[in-house]
Amino acid sequence: MPAGVLLARETEQVTLRLSTISIAVAFLLGWIAIILARRARERIELTIGRAGGASTARVGRLLGILGVLLAITAALAVGFWGLLTLFAD
């Protein structure tokens, strides 16, 4: 998401509206991280902890949740920005 905003700020080819695609990408990647962390924890439980990687799965889940929450926050911010610009005209 920061890369999309930076591109919108520094180049004229990318607008702020176009950079909102990065919000959808962040949301999707966050959900994928959460799903993969769940699979990893299931594999760890299946092997009774011998597979290792419990802390890695925990960190992956945490980062996935953080990505989803940041994407939701950014989507709300862009939504309110859109409402403000709509009613300002």
C-alpha cells in the first residue's frame, strides 16, 4: 500500500484512485498468509510438533492479520476520502 501511494505521489501516470488496487492486493495477501499459517499449524498438530515451525506459523498469522487490518483501514480511509470529494463538488 505505501508503494502505491508513493507511486501516485511521485508519478503522473498513477493516480491515487488507481493506487487503491494495492489495498485489494494487501487484503488478498493477508488472507493467504492467514490460511497458510492455519495449514502450518494443522501440520504441526498432525506431526505432534516434530515438524517444527510453530513460531513461524504464529508470526505468519500475526502478519496476515496485520495486513488485513491495514487493508481495511486503508479502504475506509479511501472510502471517506471519496465521499468527501463527492460532496465537496
